[in-house]
Amino acid sequence: MTHEVRGVAAAPGIAVGPVKWLASAPVTSASDAPGSDVDAEISRAEAAFEAVAARYSAQALDAKGPAADILFMTSALAADPALLDQVRAGIRAGGPTAHSVTEAVRHFADQLTALGGMMAERASDLRDVGQRVVAELLGEDPPGIPDSTEPFVLAAQDLAPADTATLDPAIVVGLLTVAGGPTSHTAILAKALGIPAVVAAPGAADIAENTVVVVDGTTGVVELEPDSARREEVAAVRARQADAPTGPGRTADGHAVPLLANVGSVADAELAVELGAEGVGLFRTEFLFLGRQSAPTVAEQTEQYADIFRALGDRPITVRTLDAGSDKPLPFLNLPDEENPALGVRGLRLSSVDEGTLLDQLTAIEAARAATGATVNVMAPMVGTVEEANYFAARAREAGVRSPGVMIEIPAAAIRSEHLGAEVDFFSIGTNDLSQYLFGADRMSSTLAALHNPWQPALAATIAMVVAGAGKNDVKVGVCGESASNPEFACVLVGLGVDTLSMAPRSLAGVRAQLAAVTLEQCRAAAAAVLAARTADEAVQAARSALGQAK
């Protein structure tokens, strides 16, 4: 076996420990004996689905931040009427109950995978639902985290939300998956928990149980059987990260880089304050809309937004208007099914179907700002043209919003950033979707995960284009995508001229420490090196050399 395995960096940080594999899922077969009483078997299947949905909901109530949102959505999958209808049909056709569940889940998971984008991510969640329902029917324990009192690196083909959301970072010190991608639920939750993670590492499948590894969630490299000196080095790095500097983000020579947090709830906002965030660069508002049959009222929204604004005190907050579509279905919008939701009616484009939802949201945001005195910026997602930027800025200003902006996620917006900048006050670059559209690579495809590596030189070149265009109108540029949480790439972003960085709260310390160790000139040299590189591997090595951290 080689001495290292390469995957895709998904959550920054480094850890060392023995590998323990996630317990395998129960297996069903068409040759299993069917139940003799069809109606009784259908009732048994329905009860199993209800039990699993209830457990997801209970976990969601105990969870915070993105974990709660993901678990609630997964609970809804377990209660999907179409899925249950397919199971009932399989049982009535003479199929074994547990295997009918497996086949129904496979049928819908294949459909979701074919849709791509965020829908493909739901396929992994749906498979987890199926495995837990089958375990319930068979009276077995569902796939779960190994029991250990000593720290270890958790390895799996992929991880489901129910597994990741319950991890104890003091015991599970690193994550390693064969599949997945850098924007998967595993990656999002790992960042929220502060656990280094490497995903999309096919070579990991050959790593034996209890093999000691170093997981580097910043580079995507997994080292096998490191010697004692390397283990001590990793321990020292983790100790330094634990003692990271506090206070505002700035380089060693004093260049200020406000470090902001991505949040979606009051609990997230409180954690961001606790961990030293200077504000919020991305407030996801979807939590108010998902899982509802009718839109929240202006009063409901105002109350929820005000609670989060108050939790932040005098720190500024940037609110993203509703980013939903057929991949995050909202029944009250009556959106048509789309073959490619990632390229369909989502984000600001929803206003073409239901402008009232956008206008109500803008009204509620401004009412919450007025009630709390908070400093609030508001931005729209999925903006691609000058006309769209102009439309959003006009509607926002009519509602009283003082600082409207747009997200730069579509290459067309990056190319025309100079002209979009004449319409709005700021840009926020969402590098997750920008990479997806820039490389024509599904965010959820583990096969294409390397194209979502932030070190791809084309991504840096596109960001540089946005910064240059913004400069023509004195428009500030922030980055709120996952790339901002990579400490070394954060330095590159600063070198490219990005003004603010926003990330999961637990990523703040690592980025703050890295910036404090380098000068602005080193950041600019690293950015220039990435722009000149031919490949992602060359880019990361050249940037490290410029930052004085060559290995």
C-alpha cells in the first residue's frame, strides 16, 4: 500500500488517529421470505418509516445550526407519501417487506441522482433513510458510529446527516470518506463541528481498521502510518490552533481582513459571537421557509430576523434572500418539476414566479433592522445580468434596504462585474456554485470533486476578474463560499483583493491564525503564484512557497 491517499479537502484542520470504519448497513434480498399477511406487512413498514422519521425529528430538535436543518429535511424524506406508496406496491406484488423498502429507495435515489445538483445530495440522505427503516424492520441496530473512548478517525463510504450531526469532536478527530464532495452534507457538518475532513478519496477503501493516519482537511492528503516525529508534529499544530489569536482578522503587517461567519439560526449567531466573528457575511434565510405548506407571514419573518440581529449585537450582518428552487421544494411556490434544478428557477429567479415572496421578505428584513438598529446588508442569489441586479436593487431600496448587493455565482456575472457593480453596493462571491457553473461540474458528484478544489487556477482567475470589475465602482467584495475556510487559500483571496471572508464559525480560528502569520505582500505573492500556475497541485505548492510554508 502507498504511504498516502489523496482525496478532496472538505473541512480544514489536521488530525492523527487510528481509522475506525462506520458499521455496515443491513442487507436485504429478493429471495427473503415475504410475510403471509400483506396488510400486516404494510402496517409494519409504515410503522418503521414513522419511527425513523420521529428519530430524525428528535435529533433535529437537539441539534443546532445546519445540522438541525439537514435532519429536519431528512425527516421529511422518511415521511414522503410517494416513497411509502412504492413500498406498499412492492409488498402487494409479493416482495419481502424489507427488500421492498430497499427497492423503493433505490428507485427514487436513482431518480434524484439523475437530476444532479442538490437533488443528488438528497439521494445519499434517502439511502440512509432506507437503511434505518430496514434495520427497524429486521430488529437490528442501524449503521452507526463505532463505540470508543479513545480519539479516532471515522472512515466510511459516505456519511449520512444522522451520523455526522451526532459526532463528538473530542472522540472523532477526523473524517475520511470514499465518496462525497467538498460541498456535501458531510463537509458542511464537519466544518460546523470543527472536524478536519477529506472526501472523495477512492484509495481510502483499502485502509484497514485501526491503521493510524494523518488527515489533512486543508490539503486533502491522508498519510498512512506516520512515524512518531510526524505524530508529534501534528499534535503540536493542533495545540497551536487551539491557542489561536483572538480579535479582528489582520495580516502580520496590520492589513485588516474582517472575518465573518455563515449562519442560519440564532444558535449559529450565538456561536459566531462566542468564536470571535466580526459579523455575519451570509445569513441563510431558508430555515424559515422549508417544510412549510404556506409562506411565513411578514410578522413571523420579522420576529425571527430580529432575534438573530439581536444575538449579533452591533456586528454587521448580510442577509441572503430566499435561495430555493425545485431542489429545495417549497409547496406554496407551486414550482414546476425541472430536469436540471441547478440551472432552473431558483434564487432571485423565483420572483418571476412569485414576486410577493421576495417583497414580503425584504419588508420583514427592513422591519427587523428598524426594530433592532442593526447594520444590515441584503443580497440576492443567482444573479446573472445587469437587468437582474438593477431589478433587485430597486425592489430592495423601495423596501427601505440601505445596502443592496448580489452574489456572484454565475460566470456571466463575474465577466460583467464592472457593469453589475454600477447597480449595487457590494458583491459576495459564492465559490461553491461559482465552481459548479465555471467547470460545468455537479457539486455532488464525487467523481468530479477535484474540479471543486479551490486551488483550481481558473477559480482564482475568475475571482480576480470580479475584484477588478468591482474596483471600477468602489464596490466591496467578500467571499462566503467554502473556500474562505481554507486557511492557506484565505491568504490567496486576500492577495487577490477580497475585502472580507465569511465561513463556518469553527473555521474562524484557523484562518485568523494563518493571516496573522503572513504579510499582505506574501498574500499577494501567493495569489500571483496561483494565477500563474497550470494545475491545482502546482497552485497549492506555489502558494505555500510564497507564504513561506513550503513542504
